[in-house]
Amino acid sequence: MTDDPDLSARHSLTVTERDVDELGERLATWLSARVGAEATVSELSKPSAGGMSSTTILFDATWSVDGVRESGSFVLRMAPEDGSFPIFQAYDLPLQYAVMSGVAAASDVPVPALRWLETDESVFGSPFFVMDRVDGRAPTDNPPYVFFGWLFDATATERALVADGAVDMIARIHAIDDAPQRFPELDGEGSALRRHFDAQRDWYRWALTDDGIEIPLIERGFAWLEANWPTNPGADVLNWGDARPGNILYDGFTPVAVLDWEMAALGPRELDLGWIIFIHRFFQDIATRFDQPGLPDYLRRDDVVATYERLSGHTVANLDFFIIYAAVRHAIVMARVKRRMIHFGEDTVPDDLDDYVMHRASLSALLDGTYEWD
């Protein structure tokens, strides 16, 4: 008998309560109208390693047009239903579709082929889109890849290929020229970084403080960011948003599909760089907390910067600011996730409000300037 946690266990996280069989019936009816022929939908499932925000359904479909049989494997993405206690305040699926279409048209970044966008909410209760399914593997978040799995078992050289491939995808996305003109849906008045920051404050209010949950550590983080605002944030580019290897499908150790564009935004390049560096540190710090080795050689801060500068020709600046900004943003994510788990009876209300933030120790150390980098 042991009290040690099972690090390989997948924790239950309720993302959607939609019935897959019912979705399949509606999907077949909708797809038949779209392709102009009776369509058969099969093999519906929810991905075992899906994210925590949008609803994702995998399915196969077949139909015949003028005697020619067509078939494929597809992915359906839709906003979560209101009763699922969503992570984000808004899920703009048409915007995601537009961004992915724009990236595919303007670059060689591998995004899945988009099939259909449906804005009629009567089908599933929210807009959705369908894209081709791409075969591949991604490092898992739940349970975290720092404990076991194909990336953990890889050699240091192979892990470097995965990390460099992710940074290469970021550099290619940032290289898309005239981003504000190409993606006007993401543009607006004033500074892109200020718009992004204000949106995070609004999301924090909606996710937590409007219900009386004001988290001192997050408030302190916002205050630090205001006090240390970059005097020259840099030019605005398209940022992927949720930039990390977990949102890339790999064939072996080569990227074949870049996924999850719901956090895409205009802003300085360091938005993505701070995010990818911090998100790995988030998982690595979990491993350290459980006295596990984790993957200390993976996505190291200096390595990410060196690789990005070599690939992009851009000198990285203000990185401390953007790493702390990533840590604060992820604190809102984790606090909202904890609220969702409490809502579904999967967790309990903490006595200390800062315990809504899983990485409170790391964020505190970053704000204090005492965080220890490997």
C-alpha cells in the first residue's frame, strides 16, 4: 500500500456532456445536405488526449456522388455547451476557421485541410467546422508528457528535433507578412499588446472575479505586468496563441499538423515564445514537485531563444515580461479549470484562494525574481 500518486493516471476532466450517438445522427443529416447525397457517419469518438476547451469529435464518413464513392476521416470542432462550464468566455469558431484558412494560404505551415464551416447554430447549438483528420502523435498533457510516453522515451537528440520543430512552426507563422491586413478580424484600435492584455483582464473578471473569486496572486501578476510594461514591445505579427508541441501532430519527430488556433492573436513575437517556454516549465515543475526527473533538457529557455533567432533572424526582447505574462494567463486557465472540476464534483474548494493556481510557487518565484532556471 502506498500514498504515492500514480503519475501515469489520466485525471478525469469533464469537457462536454454531449451524447456522441445523438451528435452522430445530427451530423449525418447535416453532412448529407452539405454533400448533396446520403452520407453515412461512423466511428464517432472523443479524442482521449483532447484539450480542455472546445469540443472535438472524430468521425469517418462515406457518400457517393454520381456513382463515385467518397470517404474520409474527419475532425469536428465546436464550442462547448453552456452547461459544460467553459474555460473561455467566447468561442469564435468562424474566426478560427478564417485564421487557419489564412495561414494555409499565406505560408507552408501544415494546417489540416478545412472542409466545411457551419454558422447555423440550429444544428448543434453553436457554430462548428469540419477538417480532415491528420495521422500523427502529440505529447500529452493529461497525464503530462514529462512522466512517460513517446517523448519521454525518446533520446535527447530526438527530443531536440521535436522542440526545434515546434519553434520552427512558430517562426514560420510569425514570418507571414502584413498580418494585420491578412487577418483583419484580429486587428483593432491602438496597441495590439494592450488589446491582448485588456482582453485577459476581461476574461479574468468573467472567469473568476465576477463570482467573487479574486485571486491575490493573479492580481499581483497583473500589477507586475503594468509596472514592467515594455517600452518597445516590437512589431505585431500573427501569434499562434497556444504555441506548444502538445498542439502539433508529429510523424515520428517531424511536425505534420499545427492545431488549436482559438488563442490566435496579433502581437509581439514574444507572446508565443514566452508561452511555449513557460508551458513546458509548468509541466517540468510538476515533475520536480514529485521528485521525478521530468525532461530538463527539453525546450530550455536559452535553446528556444537561440533556435528562434537562428530561424527568424529576429533578436528576442522583453522575454522576462512575456514569460511572466504567460504564467499569469495560465494561472487564469488553471483557476478556471479548478472551478470547472469543483462544479462537476471532481475537486473541492481550496481554503487559500491562491491554491486555485496550480503553479502558484512558480508564479510567485517569477514575480519575486527568484525562479531557478536549469
